[in-house]
Amino acid sequence: MQNTIPLRKDVPAKDKWDLSTIFNCVEDWEKALSCCDSLSSAFCAYKGRVGESKDTFLAALKASEAFDRNMEDVFHYASLLSSADKSDSKAQEMENRAMMAYTKASGEQSFFLPELMEIADEKIDEWLKDSCFDDYRVAVRKLLHKKSHTLSEKEERIIALSQESLQTAQTAFSMLTNVDFEFGSVKVDGEEKPLTNSTWGSIIANPDRSVREAAYKQYYGVFKKHVATLASLYAGSVNNDIFLSKAHGYRSSLDAALYGKKVPESVYRNLIDVVHKNISALHRYYALRKRVLGLKELRHYDVYVPLVSSVKSHHSYEEAVEICRAALAPLGKEYTDILCNGLLSGWADRYENKGKRSGAFSSGAYKGYPYILLNYQEDNIRDVFTMAHEGGHSMHSYFSVHNNPFPCYEYTIFEAEVASTFNEQLVFEYLMKSAESDEMKKYLLAHRADDILATLFRQTMFAEFELKTHEAVESGTPLTQEAIRKIYRELLEFYFGSDMVFEEESDLEALRIPHFYTAFYVYQYATGISAALALAKRVTTGGEKELNDYYNFLKSGGSRYPIEALRVGGVDMEKVESVQSALDTFASIVDELERIFK
């Protein structure tokens, strides 16, 4: 763990991502930004003519693609600069200017969808048979799927022009929690360590309970001081979701979130239902944790400390890359060479710096590397898994880009969380096989239980929270800070069970999760790990066919709807058995932990 957090300007170039694959310099970005207006105008020249003829329709699609490619590059570059340092006013200005350009163009281009929907079905079906539409056929079909929820040109223009203002709650939350909040420092092993959103994960896992308690109360104390503002921002985000769903005629905000991907609501609700039915395994695990840690009371700040404290973990960044290389070997040398070379040569922004966005993400676009933001900590084994996780996203992006035309290369988050958690499972299996002691195996087994818990149970709890808050507002109940905290505390009590004693501040966790500002997103972590466990077992115990099936899934990009793409890979997420199998895996790990700790 770093004792001091460096400024962005002091981070060595080798530890930063190389953005020159998008633009060589900010001046090149400025030139691309200045082209947005002319490219949008070129597309808008087809206003009133989209359905005029096959050739005109194709020309309009090509003009739209030219704008979209340029806009994607402009926004991607600015977004990455902004994520690397939220305190960099120039980067923030660039991101805001990119958003303004996108919002302006969206308003101008709002004519397209309504005009597309006016083309007779039989006419467009005939046009799309022509090979000249090969690059666009899938994308057009997906747009037509939304026909019943597409508004008039004027209405779509109003919605498009509102996009920037609708981001206010999310933007304000990010700035407040990543830039304005100062959490101070905590004494760890006799030294003052900075408490930040990035160091939080390492400090809250410290074996010294007094350190965990102090960090927990100090951290959430900052959120408590701003609870009214945070609650208002989240309520505003929920209201935005409901506004957009009603404006487009969806049954609910959940329907709006799932409809475009053709994910049945039953997948979302069945996930919650099946987890509820298997909650006893989670409660057994918390009872085991309480006993193994020797605690009279299990507190919320006790759930992340390793059960096996005698095993220390320390891996340099380069060592973590080599662990990934060895662990992911079942996917083939091409896969591991591309990923590991990327991790060492420009794909990744490795360590924390002041103002850097917390957590980790992969951000792939059609041009440039599939970039990875990390806040790597050498003493936290979770960060090795995080590297493999984000690497899975990036390799999914890599194969999608290299096997699909621009209009349909983007896969959905539903699919993305499969590729990432698949990699985590292979890392776990590799570390278990190469463990040099029984204590290390015990440590890894306990870690895997925590990992599945965090991805399957915890994300399902988050998904249930999102569903409850949106349904509350949709039924006419205002989302006050008291209502938010009540909903979240009841979920905490259900998921953690009777062995957990909560603090007054514990339900403030509801107001610190960034993903809640992208509604109905987190359930895909839970469905993702369910699919990933099934596919990892299928690939590692299968042969060439099973591996090829998995590659065909990675290469699908946006050429298929997510449920269909996963079927190609070898798993059907409409069947509850996929989730039940993952829950059975967790229960078997708890069984083994109970046996070895007895």
C-alpha cells in the first residue's frame, strides 16, 4: 500500500495507459471535436429523405456511422483523461465539451428513428437483403425492435437535448465522492495511512479489528455529514429513469432497462427469487465467519477481513500479470499473449493517484486499446483477481472489435460480466492447484467464497434495492432519505441474517455505490458469474468444441442479443438452473469451509 498518493503529473509514463492509439495529443482531439458539427450536418442532410430509396437509406447509415465513429473517439479520449484525474479541470472541461457536442448532435439527429419507423416493413425487409447492408443489417434490426417505444421527431429531439442535464445527479455524485470528500487517514501498523475510496478495500480487510472499526466509522462519517445531498442525488437519478421510461411508453423503468436487450423480466426476478430460496447458505457462511474470527458479535466491518490471517499475500504488478498468463492458459497462447502484453504495454493505468476515479473498469472502443483503469494494491489478493476480471472485459472487447463491423461491435453488459468472471474462476483454480501449503488452499477457498458472495449475493441485494426504490416511486411513494435507508436496512438484515450486528451508519452504504446511478446494471454481475462458472467448467473439462463455442461467444460482439449469444457459448440464462448451479457451488464451498474449520 502506498503511504502517500502521488499527483497525476508525478506518475511514471510506464504506469499510465497510452492514449496515443486514439489521439496523439490534445490538439488532435480538438480537431476531431471540431469535425462533429460538419459530420452531424452531413448526416442531417438526409432529414426527410431516410425512406426515399434504398440508396438514400444506405447513404444515411454511412453518414451516421462516420459521425458516430468520430464522436466515440472524442468522448472516449476525454472520458479516460477525466477518469484518471477528476481534479484536472482541463480534462473535466474536455469531457463536458464532448458531452455538449453529443447532446447538440443528438438533438439534430433525432429525425432518424421516427423516419426509420415510418418505412414500411416489407420495403425495409427487401432492402436489407442486399449485401451492401451487411455491416448495418443487425444494427437496423435492433433499432426496429424498439419501434413501439419510439416517439415523434419533436419528442425524440426533446429527449435527446435533455441528456446532458439528466447526467447531473451522476456527475455531482462522482465529483462529491471522488474529489470533494476528504476521509483523512487511519493508523495502520503504527503508521498513518491515507483513507480513500481506493485504499478502503485494503484497510477494511485489515486483521486489526480496531483499525477496521476506526476506518468504517471515519469513512461513513463523511457520508453521514452529506446524507441529505446524497439522498437527493440518488432520488433524482431514480426520477430520471422513471421519466424516460414513461416518456417512451414502457410498463416500468425495469421494462425500459431490459427491453432493448430482449432480456425477459423473469431473468431479473427469478435471480432474486432463487437467491432468496438459497439464503441459508449465506447465513451459514456468516455464522462460520463469526466463529472463526472469535467474535462475540459480527459487525459490518468484519465481513471483509480474510478468514485465514496467517497467509500473507504480496504480488507486484508484474507478478500479477504473470499469474494471469499462467491461469488463463486454457484459453490458449494467443489470448494470454495479447492480454499480458497489453497489461504491460499501454492498456492499463496501474496505480492510484490523487483525483483518480476509484475502483476499476475496462473501457473498449472501436479505435484504440481496450483500456483498463486499475488502482492496484500489491498487498491485496483481490487486486490480482480484479486484473484478470478487467482483462476479461478487455479481451471481450478485443475479439468483438476484430470480428464485427462498427455498427454492431458493442456487446451488452449482460454478456460482459461473463467474460470477466470467467477469468476470475480460472485464476482461482490455478492458484488452488499451485498452492504450496494447506493454509494457502484454505485461504484461497475462503477468498473464493467471499468473491462469489460479493458477485452473486451482494449484487443481487443491490439489484433488489434498485427494484424496490424504483417501484416505490412508480407506486407514488416519495424517495426520501428515510425511505432509502429503511429499504436498504431491511435488505441488509435479510441478506446478512441474525449473526450480524449493524451500526447506525450501515445503511448509508446505499448512498455510496456508483453503479446505482446506472439503474438495473448490477444484476448482470450476478447473472454473469452464474454463466461464467458454468462456462469455465465447460471449457476446462471439455475439448476443442467447448473452447471454440466460448470463442464464438466472445466474437459475437453485438451481432446477437445477449441471451442468444450465451446460448452459442453453451449456457441458457433463461433457465433458473444456471443460477442455482452457481448457488450450489457456493454452498459446497461453505460445506468445505465448515469441515476444515471444525
